[in-house]
Amino acid sequence: MTRAKGKVSKAKAPVPIAEASPKKRRKGAQPAESTTLPAINKIKEQAKHQHKHAQATRKSYDGYVMRGQQWLKTHFNSGSTRQQDGESLVVAEDSDAYEDPTFREALERIPNLYSDKALALLISYKCFHEDCGVSTCDGLSAAFKKLWEESAGDTYRGKWHYSDPRQRWEGNPVCSAEVQDIIKSVRHKANSDGNERTHSIAMTKGHMDRILAWTETICPQVQYISLISAISTGNPTPTEKTLTLESRTLFTRVLMNLAFSSTCWNLWTRCFELIKLKRKELTIDHYEITPVLDKYLNGESLSMKDLHTHFQVFLSNRKGWQRKVDKGVKEADLRCNRYNLYPQPDMLSCDCFFWLLLWLTFLESVHYGRPLDPEDYVFPSVSTNGVIQPHEHISHDTVQAWINEATTAAGIPRGPGDSFTTHTYRRGGAQWRWMFAPIGKRWTLARVRWWGSWAENENRNTLIRYLLDELHSYESDHSDALCPTQQEADGSLLGEHTLAKPVCTQDLQMMQECITADVAVLRSDVCRLATAFVTHSTGSEPWQQSFTPSSCPAPPLPPSQLNPSASHHIRPFLHPVRLQSLSQITCNGTNGFRPLPEKGLLIPDVPVQRTDGSFPPRKDSWKQIIQHWLKGDPACGLHLPLRDWPGEWIRGKNKDLFATKYKQRSVIALEFLERYDGNEAAFMAAYPEADDGHTALLRAINRARRARGDILPRK
């Protein structure tokens, strides 16, 4: 008889639960001793606090909460809740509540029965007593709502009420009738005060054309295009070699403005999305792009192959991207923030393909003398002395100042309550593609939603406000009823039927009158120009002074911009040159123009901006100065420590830019290193002004040096 084989169970060695696999260890898994449940809960809370909201939003909310809590406690510390001089701060039925000690803690992380009353008092004080606006009311309510929602799971979410079964208050105090009535009162007060409704005007293509025409009057295209063409060929003429600081600053301001505005208008970006754009987010094939850019610079026609050349922009800071990641990114969604930019020579003022490439070429060849690093910002900050800070992006205020200057100088009108904000490009670009582009080039609603990165649930809200409401206003608007040529916008979609109907006799007569008037103006200009040349040849005043923009009307835009079917040429505008020519604004040792400094030299501004866009406290700025003096800061462009800078770097043509800043940094560094031997405690005891920033510290050190006799007073 054979013996049946029994199943032998082999006991497997238990695997430690807390031990991470090699793959997880490579990804940074926590060690075994730190994976206790309390430790994991701490990690959870830290991650939720760090990643649930944007850093700027979290910082703003924390500020509202901290100031509100301090405000409530000061009333109890000063005894202001008691009746004074026959007046009470509260009505009679609530007077006992404000004497309750628990009222002092009503705005803490865990709400109590008085939290809704305390928040209502805080909003009333800020908005009715201090006369703050609706934004303050919204900020306070949003900050405390988030504070209480995240304090104890689901306990403090929803309607504020008392739970009899649990014998406690539940819900969110912000959702109470007390707080909501105050919020509504604040909004009604703002409306009844007669405040004008502010409205961001859409930047139309016509506005973009007028702004480009205005830039021609202050900085003609022929100047910076000839400069970039000469430098890109590697054989600049003497005038390009002696470019002055004033002319470089002017070119920088104009080119950055045109590149930013055209890119923002085409990609429909918000301000914060584009100012944070870095070089690593641009995919540019120079083998294909360079010949097309050369044709732009030389004014040559673009072939059909050239018109299909493109480069790609990835907007990593696009709003709503985090929500898509939260829902689970599909393979198709990975392309939603990537945009291919093609040449648009028939829309020169909006051709971001040309202006962005031109700006990058100017930035690399004129400012840096090197290709941009992956972490360099495409639109960097510019110091007051004209030096680029490659690792700091431009600010929102700088962009708004550009818009204000350009729209005002170009003479673009605006109505009461209307304003051009940083959002104006997004509105204008979206409305152009949806409503006002030529027939056959208008986009569908689905394409508009994708290009603007609007969520699907925004179709009935934001998209309607941007597009459909504007379309309804356009088709139902009769403010142009007295115009000799009626658009008849309500007869078809955007009045397209007027573009397809036959030409009548009246239309031909109007066209003839316009052509006759233009020819008369042109004949007058030619006669005046011929007279000026004759006068110049006889030795009288230079002809440039006789032929000025004020002496004749500005000519219309080039035909390539007025007629989409025209040949694709880049033609300089024909406005009379009002400023000096390129040779006149370059350095010849006279006229007070300053030569350019050496490329690549930079003394970073302090405090140095962090990678997330925030700044460290001012009390640490002097420590960064010491670091720049001893070690430098390659991440900010300071590759050689300031103490090792040769003397010629702060003399000669670099003197006006770096000498004063270098001297100030050296005073602080040498005072700390030589007089106090690097002893931070002794240094801070002698100069407590360091907590107020490096400027206050420098003044304190100079006072001490004058008292010691190290600085001799001027006679």
C-alpha cells in the first residue's frame, strides 16, 4: 500500500510591515521607526496643509485668521466689552453673551456657540467702522470657513446648528444666518455707495494694432531689427557694438512688452500664468525656426512650409491644472496645457511667434551673451539700472503699468468704470477667435473651451460671461444706429450676411471718396517732403525737423495687416522717425549716453526671490549679502563672490551700475567680518536695525562709522 502524501505547509517568514521595498526606498519612503500611526497622521496633516491650497492662498488666509483672533482678544484684554459712558457695544439681549469668557475663544480653530456672532462682529467692524470693501468681507469669510472646515473632519461643515443627540454645535459658523446677513449687508452697502462698476475691457485686435503703431513712434522697428540681424550674423557694425545703456533699456522695454502682450493675447493666459514661464517650458527646434525668423527679419515672404513651422509652449502654471490632476490625468489630458505657436504675418501686432522669438534672441545676444538656462524666466525682472535679474520674474504691477502706459499713449478710449487690466488680453483673444475673426477662421465653442483651459462645468458660467453674453450684447446693441453703413448684426450670426451680399452703387461711391481723400493726403505729404529735401540741400534746417508726425496725419496700417489675403511680409511701419536713428542713440563718448556694462555681470537684489516666487523676511537680507560677499550665488547669476571681483568690474563703463551697490554690500560685509569677526550675536546686539532690513542696517553702520571717525564729513 502506498502512503498518501500529506500536504506539508511551509511557513513563510513574516515580512516586516514597516520595511519598504527597494523601489519605495528609492522614492524616499520613511524608515521603519517613523511609520507609527501618530507619525503617519502628522504626515497627513502636514501634507494637507502644504498641498491642499496654493501657497499664496494659504498665506493670505492665515493672515486673515491671525489678525481676526488678535482683534477679538484685544477687546477682552482692554475690557472694552463692558458698557462705557452709558453705551454698550451690543444690544441688550446679547450683552450677557459678550461677558462670557468662552466668547474670547470664539474665533479659534474649534468653534463654539459664539463663533458666528464673533465673526459677524469682526466683519462689521472692518467693513462698516473701518470702511473696508467687499474683498475684505470675502477674505474674512473664506479664511474662517476653511479654518473651521479643516478642524475636525466633517463636524464643522454645512449648516450651522445645534445637534441635540450629540449635545454640541455642528456645521460651519460662516453658513449661519448671522454671518450671511452681514455679508449681504456689506454687498448692499458697496452698491448703494455709488461705486462705479469696474469692467475689464477686451483687448481687440484693433487695440493691438494701435499699440504697435504707438511703439513705432517711440522706437521704430528698423532700429532693433537691424541690431538683432547684425548681432545674429556674428558681424555687428560699429554702431551695434557701441549700443548705449539708454537705447538697450528702451529696446528691452518695447520688445518685452510686445512679446508678453502678443503671447498673452494668443494663449489667453492670466497674468500669473505667463510671468512665471521659464525657458525649459519652451520646445524650440532652432534648425527649423531660425530660417523662418531670418525671413521675418529680412522682410521676405513666407512660403506655405514656413507657415507650418512652429514651436511649443507648456503652461505649467495654468489655472485648473491641479483639479485635472486630482481627477486623474488621462493620456489625452497630458496635452491640454501645450500650445503650438505658428507664424501669423498677416496679424503682426498679435504675432507671438515673431515677437517671442525676437525677444528671446535679443535677451540672449544683447543682455546675457549666452543661451538661456532652463531655469531662467522668459520675462525676467529688470532692475532700475537696466540690469536683468534672470531668476526673478516680472511683477503683476509692472505688467499693469505697461498696459496703462500703452493704452493711454495710443489714445484708446474707455468708458466710465471700464479699465484695461491684466485680464484684458484673455478676454480679447477669446472673443476674437470666437466672434470677430474672418469668416472661416472662427473657432467652435469646444475649441475655445479647450484653448482657454476652461473646465467642462464652466460652459454655463465663465464661457457664457466671456463669449455668449458678449455675442448677445453685440447683436442686440443699437448704439450705432446713426452710422451711415449699418452692420445689421441681428440679421445673422454677427452680421455675416452683410459680408456676402452684392456691392451697391452707394458702397462704390463711398469707396471712391475714401480713395480720393487718401490720394490727396499722400500728394500733400510728397510735396512737403520734396520741399524739405530742397531746403536741406540749400543748407537750411535739417529735413527731419520739418517732417514730423505733428505736421501730417499718421498713415494707415500696412496692407498686410488690413487684408488677410495680402502677401506675408514683415514691413516696418511707415511712420516718420521721430527719435534719433540707431547711430544717434549709440555711444560715441558724448551726449551723456552711458555705454553698456559687461555681459553676465550681476549683483543680485536682496532679499533674493525663492523658487516658489516668495521672498524671505527682510531681517535675513544681510545674511544673503554676506553669502554673496564670501561665496557668491550661482543660482542668481553671481558666479564669482563679490570680494573677488576685480577693480575694473566696478569702474569705467560698469561704474554707474555696480559701484554704489558694490560699495554698500562691502560696508555691511566688512563690518560683520572684520570688526565683529563674524560673531552674529555681537553684530546683532550692536545693530538691532538688521531686523528691519539691509537698508536700515546700512544707515546704522554708517552712523557708527561716522562716530568712530571712519567716515570724514564732506566740506
